[in-house]
Amino acid sequence: MAVTGSVRVRLAPSPTGTLHIGTARTAVFNWLFARHHGGSFLLRIEDTDRERSRPEYTANILEGLHWLGLDWDGEPVIQSERIEAHRAAIAQLLASGHAYRCYANEAELTAMRELQQAQNRAPRYDNRHRDLSPEQEGAFLAEGREAVVRFRIDDGAVISWQDLVRGEMRWAGSDLGGDMVIARRAPADQIGDPLYNLVVVVDDAAMAISHVIRGEDHIANTAKQLLLYTALGHTPPVFAHTPLILNQEGKKLSKRDGVTSISDFQAMGYSAEALVNYMTLLGWSPPEGMGERFSLEQAAAVFDFGRVNRAGARFDWDKLNWLNGQVLHGLDPESLRQQLLPLWAARGWGSAGPGAEADWQRQLCALLAPSLTLLADGVEQALPFFTRPEPDAAALAQLASDGVRPALATLLALLPEGGETLSAEQAQALLGQAASQAGVKKGVLMKSLRAALLGSLQGPDLVTTWRLLHPSGEDRLRLQSSSTVP
Ligand code: GLU
């Protein structure tokens, strides 16, 4: 479907929890669509659920979007500040006869549902107060009953729309659960708190939203909302329902799956760049030749709903990890250093004494970058550079092998005095010389040096590691303890 007119989309998160990956992915698709069409991406905080909404969740959502690079246009609209407009729309629907007051109390509604259940019928409101006579209404008022406001849903209505993802959609009015509550219970001369479907329509119309892009769990709401658009005399937006994010079992990803908040991913050490790249791939296939690694701007240049799948998108940790590694491997040493400094500082590393020099830290970052998957790996793997490691079993076995201790002592004796950095050639030459003097293979000496320096047989390039540890004399200390400890 061709996009005509100016594009205005919105993200409408409810601040009843931290920024969820599903909401963030919806934000990504909205952002990409807006930027692709040179339109606006607006934000509306849907805080009308007073009991569950919290300012700290709003802060978390805004921070998360900002961290991901999903900048929005203008100030966020705060839904609760628009309650008078919502009430006015309800009054309009009451006046036009599209809505009415329903006095049924909880006990009556429960009895109605129990009867439906006993008869094996789907639970729905049976529209019992749709056409009360003035006398009946008067009797309820005399009893002091309160009322909700319900919007009439014609059972015979067929609601259809052209969905940007799912194509032609049709919904029967009879499948919408009967006349819908649009305002909570209140004394009958007032209008109670307006409810979700009503306020969304009023706000989307007021914000002149051209396209509503949201998860497919909102499809039934869309059917209801289309009826409200018509009743209120507004032109509805175009809808795009994006596929759900699924867990490994193919079920909707939920809190039970562990990490689902953007702030959790951030705390785990994922980069914003990798995470938005990954979220873009959750349901959207890039055009041929683009590959899977791209920036938001690159995706925005080619984004369209024709490439959004209808099927749910399975969350794939391996792919996210791979993308995160790609981002980290591509960072220049200074950028990586800037990202690692706070994590190192949290361990008390890198601000004073050996290891505090920026140039040394950049060299360390260049050494570690190719083996990082998560930023946090840059803490784990930097550990032997900032603290003396406990040798693991394999390293201890290596250090206990025949001839290793004397060979390390030989190397130690050959080390030049003074804190000058060893050149790579110098380091190689020293290794050759020590190996031949001690009568061991150079490979054996290198493995032993690694065990002595890192306390492990695994790790980054040995010569670079050694050179980094040399200026502070840390290599001498480690060689000494390894070559003398029985
Ligand atoms: N507040 C709703 C939600 O978070 C918004 C849905 C919509 O985009 O209309 O699910």
C-alpha cells in the first residue's frame, strides 16, 4: 500500500513496568517507518491506570528509548493530562446515542457470566441495559446505583481494514464481547474514568496519527477502535500489527523468560547498537545483499512493511550475541576504553597506579576487543591485567611440568632492567634465547609464560600480554613466583 500524506506515528507505552523488549521493538518499527518517510515519531505515556503507573517506570522507558537511539519528536504527551478531552468524547457519544449508561452491578454481571459458562457459551456482556426505558433507569437511580458507560457494538457489524502487515482483516461485531465499557463505574450524574480503547482513539485523533504500528495482541482492540473512530466522526489511521516476539518454545516472550527489560540487557553488557540491530531483525527481513549487521539509519533507508513477517519472531540469543560481538570488535580502542572505564572503576581498577595510563588502557582494549561478546567480558578478560590471577588447574599443571620452573627463571634473569616497554622483536628474541639456554622448546616456554602471567592456558596474544604487563614489573613478580614456588 502506497504511503500518502505526512507520516505521524507514535509509541504509546504504559508506565506500569520497565521498558519491555516487545515495546522497544514496536518503537524500532515506528521509528524506522517515520524516519524512512521523513515523518514524525511521537511519544505518549499512557498513565491512566493510576494504581499501576509509576513515575520511575516512565523515567526507565524514556531513558531506555534514548539509550537505544530512538529519539522522538517533541515533548511526550501525558495521557492523564488529557482526561477532559476523553470525558468530552464520552459525553459526545452519550449525546449521539452511541453510548449509554449501564447500571448492572458486579453481582448481576457475575451471575450472567456463570450462566453463560454453564451453558457453554463464550462470556460476553448481554447488552441488557442498552435500551432501558426512562422508568427503568429512574428505578436504578432511585436505588442509588452507579453506572459504567458502554459503547454500542452492533452484533451484525463487520469491521474490516487493510493491515500493512497482515493484509485484509475482518472482524465480526458479534466477536467483540458485547457493548464495551468506555468509562468506569461512577455516580450516574458523572462520567467515570475513561478506559483504554476510548482514550487511545481520542488521543490518536488529536495527535493526527497517520499510522498505528503496534503488536498483533492489539488486533481485537483495533476492531473496537475502528467503531469508535466512526462514531466520533474521525478518519481512522492506517494500522500495522507486528508479529509477537516468541521464546524458545514458540510462546509469547514473557517475564517468565527471564531477561525482557531493555535495562536488563543494558546491565548484562549488550550495546544499544547491537540490541536495536537485533530488534530490527525480529520480524523484519532486510533486503537481499544488506546482511544482518546495520545501523538504524541504514535500516530506515530501506524499511517497509512489505518485509515484515506475519509469523512470530523467535528470540535468538546466539544471533544477539553475535551482533554484539560484531559491534565490540569494530570499536576503536578509545571508544571501547570509554565504555569499559566505568565497569573497571566499579572494581576499583584503572584510576590509579599501574594500569591507570590511558595509552596502556587503549593497548589493552585493542588486545581484548576481538574476543569480546559482551562488554562485561572486557572486565573478566581484563582481570589478569589489573590483579594477580589465581592459576587454574591447567596452569598449575603446566607450571609443575619438568623443566618449566628453571626455564622461567632463565627468562626472568634475561629480562632487561628498567621499566621500558619490551618491543615485540625483543620479546620474541628473549623467548628464543631463554628457551635455548634452558634447553626447552620455545612453544613450551611460551605456554608456561602464559600460565605464569595469566594463570590460565587461554587468553589473548601472548607477546602483547607480556608487553603490557612489563612496564609495571608485574611480569617479573609473576615469573618470580611461578619459577620459585615449589
Ligand atoms: N498502552 C498500550 C500498550 O502499552 C498502547 C497500545 C497502543 O499502541 O495502542 O500496550
